[in-house]
Amino acid sequence: MLFAQYRPYSVIIILLVTMLSFIWRKWPFHVTAILALAIATMLGLVPLDQVFSGVYNPAVITVASIMIITSVISDSKVLEILISRLDVFTRTRSLHVFSFSLVTAFLSSFMNNIGALGLMMPVSIATAVNNNRSPSYLLMPIAMASALGGMITLIGTPSNLIVANFRAQALGQSFSIFDFTYVGLPTAILGVIFIGLIGWRFLPRQKNKSRTTKVPYACEILIHSKSKWVGASLKDIRNNFEQMIEIKGLVRKNRKVKLSSELVIKSGDHFIIEATIDELLNLFDNREVVVVNSIGKRGKTRLHREYLIEAVIPAQSNIKGKVFDCESFKRLYKFTIIAISKSSKTEVKHIKNMALQPGDLVVIQYKKPSIIDKLDTLGLIPLKHTTTQVRAGITAFFPLMIFSAMILLVTFSILPVEIGFTAAAILMMLFDSSVVRNIQERFDWPMIIFLAAMIPIGNAFTQTGGAALITDFILGLSHQLPTALVIGLLMFITMVLSDFINNAATAIIMSPIAISLGQAMNISVDALLMAVALGASCAFLTPIGHQNNLLVMGPGKYQFFDYGRIGLPLELIILVVATPLIYWIW
């Protein structure tokens, strides 16, 4: 137990070391947060009865509920219908970037940022390739648009929920779901306009080296001995599959065979094909072929108990340059790679002979959902979860209807935010039993653990007087500044932190400071909290500030400083626009 006079300094030191660890990235964020909580508890900074207060914190409960809701709505066909219509907005490059950024921002305002980008990223790459454009012109803009969209509503990003939670503790009432909209919406719109009309032009010019085909994944299928295609011609197979897949090559007894319509299929033939992720799902249900490298018994449907996930190999991956072998991955990592989309044009050959490179997209099949937690250690970033869930007709709209109803109930204060969206998640699980079955993979467990561990530390930052110490320092710099400049200064400091550490961690650190500063200077606490909320969403200068920035780094072939080309002017625009808006409105 520390003496009282040392307690505020101790919690500040713990937070500083924690932030340095976040920047260093030696350990995952949630591991660092757990260690920080353990140390704070041992030093008596976090009371024993508050160690697990983050687990049942309203912000954490709401974040978890939004994860489930996002996943269920993403699995429905409703958003696919919306996204499939975006081809009409690809006529010019500016329209292409602007329209995709706008849709991404809209989706991100109501769903998880990574979920929104996961929906938009594949179609962005496909439409860029189809229009003979480099995906790099699209990927960074939509990644930044997802962060802009998070500014618009309470549930747009975890940092908004954290800021609202600190307000509830300090003032007795949280922000409502659309309180962020007054400043967030015009700021996000101006940001998207900048990105779509001007910002993308600052990106380095890259030639489009991607394939021009509409089916991005290369994989192999095996004709087994009991298949009806044994003895049939290649023309018969092509007629059967129609446009579902494109046959690129044939390997027979480890030798390439020239393709011809009259070629007779034999048992053991390996066809190299190109197919989308949805088409791969259909192949798993086809009893006449076997997807090579897949887990399960030959010729039988396996996808009801094994799963697929798309992942990106980023530039810093520790498996880049390696040639993956089916048995090695099954034995060492308990998963297998069944398909790959190369970031550059490459000769069609055995999947197992292809080297993994930064920017490649891979399809991973795994048995146990716990494998998702190990992907980060291998340098793989999950892109999109794919399950066998299929909806048709009016039932596809049920999750969206439930979500919309809960938004209305929360908006009119009929239900608290955490109760409303938890109820929505539960109703969706009752509606579809597969949600319960796949609950582990629908949770971003590291984020939940991170928030649950950091929130008690944030509370200790306030309760021990650490936030007051930092506030006194800022007061020494800003006590003679006008209110608008104080708001801008606080937003600027938050932006800088968010560019290098997790935006949720930034909100946890800066929210207590904003409250103390507002009370000390007799400035609206709400105004300063809004400055923190917007600043925490502005992780645009580096690829490490936000997961979405890192997610597009490989596929877009970006370098570290490329983010500043758009990010620096974008942050300046937000600072100039949002500061007076906050001052006038709040």
C-alpha cells in the first residue's frame, strides 16, 4: 500500500509505461492492460472490490452487444444488397472513392468499425480491379472513413462509449445516442468530401498489378474416386459449374496437363480454380469434389462444424515469404490455408508451392474458434468471418428491424443504451441459433478484455488525483487561453495520443483530464468530453493508431509515412472545423 502522496504519481507512471508498451507493441494490447491492472491492484491504486468493475461496466457491455449485432447483420443479405449496387458509382475515380467512403462512414456510424471495413474491403478491391485501378486509391480512404463514421453516434466506436461512461460517473447522466451527431455528422461529411475529392490524390501512384478476374481466390479441388465426374469431359464440368468458378489449370500426377474441352477427367485430378469466398462455401457442400487442404473427410459436407475466415498478411507478418504446407499448418497451428489471393500477378501452380507475401489475402479453415486468438501471433489479421448461415426473403431483414427498434427505444430514453442493445443482441441470438453456436468467434475477446482491464485503471486515475495533477499542468499552459482554444488544445493532444495508441485507451486517459479541466476552468465539461471523443477517433497519421489502418496496409502496399499524406491535412481540417462547432453547440 503506497502513501497517499505517492498514489497519483504512481498511477501516472503506470499509464505512461502502459502507453509506451502500446507504442512498442511487444505484447498485445489486452495483455499489457492486464499487467497494468495487476500492478495497480498490488500497489493499492485499484481497490480489490473494483478490480472486475470493468467487466460489468455499461460501456463494455454495450461494446460486446454491438459486436454481436454487427456480426449478425453482416451475415444477413441486407447489406450485401446495398453494397452490390455500388458498381454504378465507379465511373470516375473521385466518385468511386467518395461513394465508397461515404457508405463506409454510414455503416461505421452504427456498427463496429472493423466490421464495416470488413464488409467494404473485398468489394473495394474487386471494383478497383474491374475498373483497372489500383486498390490503394480506395483502401486507405475507406479505412479513414470508417473512423470518421464512428464520430457520428454513441455506438459508432468504443471510445465514444467510454467518454459517455465517464460523463455518467461525473455528472450522473450519459450522453444519448445522437448527442455526438451535432458535431460528428458535419465533421464526418467534410472529412469524407476531402478524402473523396482531394485526399486520395495525395497517395503515391501505384500501378494496378492485381488480377483482372472477378474471382480473387485461387484454390485447388480434387476429383475423388467416387465422383460422378470421373470419366466425364472438361466441357461437362465447365457447363455444370457455369460462372461459379473459373478453371485455371489441371495437375495430374504432379504434372501440368493442357486444358481442352474434350479432356477426360480421371480420379485424382487436381483442378486449380479461381473462386470467391461464397463460391468456396458452395464447393464445400459439393460431394463430387474435395477442396484440397481442407479439414474433414473426403467428399462430405464439413462446414457445419468447421469454419472459414479471411485474413490479410500485413507487411510486418512473421510468416511472409514462407511457402505454406498443408500438413505443417495443420500440425503446428491447428488450421489450414485453402485459398489465396495474391497481391501481385503470379503463375498458377499448386497452392502449397505459393509463397506468402505482404498484401496477400488468404482463406483459413479451422476447427476450433480459439484459433482466431492465435492469428495475431502469426502476423495474420482477420478480415471477415464466414459461416453457413443463410437467410432468404423477409427473414433477412429481422436483425435490422430489431436493431432499428432498439435505436428508437434508446433515442427516446425508454431503455438505457446498455439494456437496449443487450436486448437486441439476445433477440438476435433467439432468432438464429447459429449466433449462439458461434458466439466465441463473434466476439473480439482481446478488445473486451482490454476495456475491462483499462477502465478500473482509468477510474483510479481520477480517484487518486492523477488526473488533477495533469490538469494542473495543462492549466499552467492554458489558463489565459480563450475557451475555444482550450477545446482545440485538448482535441489536439488527444489526436496525437490516438495516432500512436489505441483510441479506447486514449479516451480512458483523456476523459478524466477533460472533466477535471472543465471543472477547474469553469468550462463546459460536455464540450471538453466531445473534444476528447472526436480527437480519439482521429488516428489518421500512422498505421498503428487504429486497427483499420493496419488492416489495409498490406493490400494497399502502403508505407508508414503514406498515411500522413491524407491524415495530416484531414486532422487539421477536423481540428479547424470541429473546434468552433463544439464551442457553439456545447
